[in-house]
Amino acid sequence: MLKSYKCYQDVLDTLLEGCQIISPDWRYLYLNDAAARHSSKTKKELLGSTMIEMYPGIQDTEMFVKLRDCMEKRTPHRTENEFTFPDGSKGSFDLIMEPVPEGVLIFSWNITEHKQTEKLLLEIINSSPVGIYIIQDRRFRLVNSTFQKGVGYTESELSDIYPFEIVHPEDREMVRENAVKMLKGERVSPYEYRYLCKSGESNWAAEQLTSIQFQGKRATLGNFMDITGRKLAEEKLGRSYERLQRAMDATIQTIALIVETRDPYTSGHQQRVARLASAIAEEMRLPKEQIETIRMSGLLHDIGKIYVPAEILSKPGRLSDPEMNMIKTHPQVGSDILKTLELPWRICPMVLQHHERMDGSGYPSGLTGEDIILESRILAVADVVEATASHRPYRPALGIDKALEEIWQNKGLLYDSRVVDACIELFSEKRFDL
């Protein structure tokens, strides 16, 4: 072990991320246990050996080119690379390379699951009945098959076309104005315009734009639906709107499913929280639209956990302080993700505040009392009741009686009194069942 890193050995060896130090002659000077597990070789085989000996052909990879640049020019790099696990399966890793006196320090994160999620999302996008595209630097960067079919151009042809070229000349200014408003952060409602197909035919489209981050840079996400032949038919336009609403609900359900597939121990948690939260809202006689927004928020409230490593989510023992702090980021991460989507505006603050508590002991902002929006106070009670009553990796299910005891004992302290009363009424008088 290198002297300069010996004092940190205990910390480095317990990291979930891989950590290794490579010398200027490409030898492994240090590996922690996680890095050894990521490799197809043993720790004993790797230490003292060179990367070139261990992995023939590695010199021809992009990763090695960046590693050499970091070694020779002392330039930090970040890259992704695919490795082979000991069982022969493939895994994707996010690598950070930093120059150190002994050579190069490399941290590696296993992002295989993240890549699989990306692949699933792309499959969902490509199977969508709505045209979807992403524009970045004034060029189409992603187009699904529905959009290609609608405009009559292939993906490669669209990559060489300036996006406004497919907009009818008389409608370009209106489309440009909506794009500028969206980029300024203003809400842009779905609008209609004429577009030009490859055949020269002019058709009508309904479109909605959203500003997003794509591969680390700002981009525009467009949802595109052909409405040719139905432009003036109010009844058919109404059905189109309903289909878009159903598509949004299906998308929300899919996102919730993706989050829960990462944590099989809490499978169905978001669905049950959504059902209980909307039932509490009904018991409190809230407006129908508000109840529906609460239901959608319940389905999405834990989306931020997609950025929490699965091994932390399913850890059977007590979480360390750093692990708990990572868990506590999920309301903010979830809110940031949902801001990029065209959803009812109160969903983001609902997700952000669902772990706040009436006495200020919650997170992420330590809000108190009425500073916490009512919808989040409802979500908080539904979340606690479901989590307490259900099985978790670190304990067996405690049952609904224990869950109701928890909210009753902390009524007015941690949880809104009106919400607690409505929840208990549901289970005691209305025979509600999770």
C-alpha cells in the first residue's frame, strides 16, 4: 500500500465505488475491494501487474487513450467503458481519472443498471404513438419512429436538416416564438402548426416543447402529434386531448414501475401510497382536480431514488450517515427530474416536500407547519403508513395498527392533524385496505 494513501486505506476499502491507482508504467499500485470485484481478475493477480498484461488489446480502447492523456499531460478525464465480469457478463462503468503523484487515481461506478434503464426508456420512446424528438445545437439529435413516419424522413436524413425547414413558411415565426418562450422558462401550451413532409405535402401537427438536459447540455424535447383531417373537428380534437392525458398517465405509471424494479423489496409502494393519499384527499373533500394531482404525485414521489445505488436501497442493515444522506437527496432529485416534464405544476413541490415534518425535523428544507403544502402533508402521512405497515429489507412488516399508532402519537407534531384524522377515519370507519 502506498504510504501517502495508507492512512485512508480503511475508508477506501469500504467504498461502494471502485478505487485504484495506476503507475506511469501501467502497473496496479492499489485496488480496493470494490475495484477487484469489478474486474475479471483477482486482486492478487492485478497488484504489481500491468494493465496491458492483464487486458490484451486495452491500448486500442478510448479509455486507455484518455488514461494515457491523464498520465502524460496530467489532465483529468471522465469516460464510460464496458468491462467483462468474472462470469463473462458485460457491465458498464463510469470512470473518473485524476492525476496523483504516484500516477493516476481512478474511481469507477457500476452504471450497468442505469444503462439498462436508458435502453428501456429508449424502447418506450420508440414505441410511443406520439412523435418524439430532441433538438440540440439546431439539429435533430434523437427522433423516434413515429416522428420519422409522420414527416417522411429517415433518422439520418433528419440529422442533416435544419428543424425549421420542415415547418410551413407561414407558421415558422409562430413556432419560433413558442420555442423562444420555452427557452426563457415560460410555460408553453400545446400549439398547432403546419409541417412539410418529404413528399412536399403540407399537414397539421399539435406540438408541445420542453427544455431538458440531454447528454450534459441544454436541449429541446418535442412531442409531436399529426392532427391532419381533424383540425376543425372539436369532438375529434377532444378525443386527441384525452389520448394525450392517457399517454401522460401511462408514462407516469411506467416511470413509477422503473423506479420500483430497482428495489424489489418496496415493489408496489408508490402505487399504494398514491391510492391511500388520494383516498385521504377524498375523505377531506378536496376538489377532484386536486385529488387527481395528489394521486399522480403519489405515483412519482420516490422517482429520485433512481439515482440512489440499488445496494443502498435494499441494504438489510442500518445505513451509515453517508448512505442516509444519499437517501435524503431523493426528494430534491425527484423534483429536478419532474421539472423537465410537462406535468401539473404542483407535482414538483409535492414530491420535493413529502419528507418535511410539521415540527421542522424533516428534509430537505426543514419546513414547518403551513409552510409545507397541504398535498405534501397528505403524501407524508400516506407514505409513513404504507412504509410502516409493509415489509422492508431491514425489518418485517409492522402492520396497519402500528402504522396508525405512529401517526396518532405524532399527530400535530410530525403530521398534520386534519390529515391524520382523515386517514384514521378511512381505516376505522370506512374499512380501507392497503
